[in-house]
Amino acid sequence: MTKPAAPKRHLPTSPFKAPATPTPKHFAVGDQVTHDMYGLGRVTGIEDGIAALVDFGSAQMRILSPYTTMTKL
């Protein structure tokens, strides 16, 4: 199994626009979320910019920032 290719960096002399950086996701206590692996859950706590504590019913998980696998419903 091989590793995925590293993202290519944008050169300042390139005639093409730089790729847009995604805005960081922000969650609040009580937000309903879905996670790619754990499913539906509700945010029970926030650690400033570090992690979100989420109750998925069967388990409580600490999801680390940048929350790429979690979306707000």
C-alpha cells in the first residue's frame, strides 16, 4: 500500500490562482453533528481550537481539530 501524494505547493510565479484554503469549522455546545466513522452525535464540550467532545450515544469521543471528518447538521 502506498501513501497518497503530498499536496503540491503554490509557486508565487505561477499564472494560476492559489487554491483556496478551507475555513476552519467552529462548533458550539449543543450542535448536532455527523461524523464519517461514528455517525450522528451532539457536541457536549469544546476545548478552544483543540478538540470537541461529542456524544454519539454509544460512546463519547474527543474529536481533534481541524474536524475534517465532522460536519454540522
